[in-house]
Amino acid sequence: MGSRIALIFVIDVLMFIDRVNIAVAAKYIIPEYGLSNIQMGWVLAPLFLGMRCYKFQGAGWAIASVPGECWLARFSGGPCSP
């Protein structure tokens, strides 16, 4: 289970860095291609939608790997008796 959580964390960090880079680059992309803010929003929307889909998948993957009664206990540091 630990390797799954680590993989989800690493992918999440990389996606965060990508999101920040795109947001910073957007102010340079807009004038270069003559886009309006609305058009840039249409360019960025699929990227952010893909990130949201990954978040749901990653959360489901993590939840499925831990028994229900232990889920909160594992991440709050409490005892777990499966």
C-alpha cells in the first residue's frame, strides 16, 4: 500500500508543478497567439478536467487498498483493528 500512496503523491506533485507552469506561461501565450481570456480558458479546461479525473481515480485507488474501518485510522495516526 505504501508504494501506491507514494506513486499517487509523486504524480500529484508533478501535476501541481505542471498546473503552475501552465498558469505562469498563460500570460505569455495569450498575447503571442492573440487569444482572449475566454479562449485561453477553453485551452486550459481539458488539462484541468484531466487532472480532476486523475484525482478521483487516485483517491479511489487509495481507498480501495485500505479496509474501510482502517481508512481514517491510518491517516490520523490512530489504532486500526481490521
